Amino acid sequence: MKKQTEYNITFGGIGGQGTIKASEMVGFAAMYDGYHVKKSEVHGMSQRGGSVESHVRFGKKIYSPLVAPGQADFLLCFQGDEHYRLKPFLKTDGIDLVGYLKPALDLIENPRHLNTALVGVLAAYLPISNASWQKALKTVFKPSILDGNKAVFKKAKSLVK
């Protein structure tokens, strides 16, 4: 992907998959790296397994938190049905990370780590320093689960060649 001045990411999943937590990881990492960040989420019936959608935009100066259809540089979905629903957000030359869903599931032992694994994959594509990612992980995870999430993040990031 060519160097950009702003990045638009759309996340999708169902309640309980950590979609919002994943977008928080990216938002904090970008902020810690000095970017201006905007984030938005929709999680109406998420507690009952309903759709969850989140948008993260970062760059030099961002004015709106919403990624418009056809404008997402990256689409990161944790569930197949949500992928089909959100695919219209992806740019023609955007990167659809759905191909990493199965490898990420094979990589993890605990299904609760899927969000961290897929953010690790996304991290390999973004111009954010490792120090900022580590600080973001420390921000969003309590100490009792931090080390496990750091390990999954690192292993998943290496899935990207």
C-alpha cells in the first residue's frame, strides 16, 4: 500500500467478539504514535449476539469519525456474515483482511483472543510503531490478561509476509 496521509478502517463482528476492543487498540496505538484519531461504533443489540460495527480514522487531521462506503482502506471482520454486510465500505484497492480469519483462529487457543490476533495482522500494514502498539495493549487490557494478548498480537503479526 502506498504511503497515505490518512487511514480508514472498518471493523465488524457480533456481540462478544471484541470488535469495539479491537478498534480501541488501533485508536490508542495511532494516538500514541502522534496521529489525530476519530472513532465511532454501532452496537445496538450486541449483547445478544447482534451486529457490532466500529470505524477508526487516523491521520494528520481527521474531521469525521465515520468511514463512508467505498472509503475503508482496511476491512477487519471477526465473523463471515458481518464481512458480507460491511464489504461495501472497502475501497476498490483496499485491503480485506477476511483471508486472515482462519489462520488467526488456528493460531489462538482461546477464542477470546481473536480480536487481538486480527489487530496484530492489521498492525503489520499500518505505519504505527511497536512501542505505540505495546502501550495501547497495556491501556486496553487489564494486567491479568495483558501478557497473553501481547503474545497473540506478536504471533499474529508475523502471519503477514
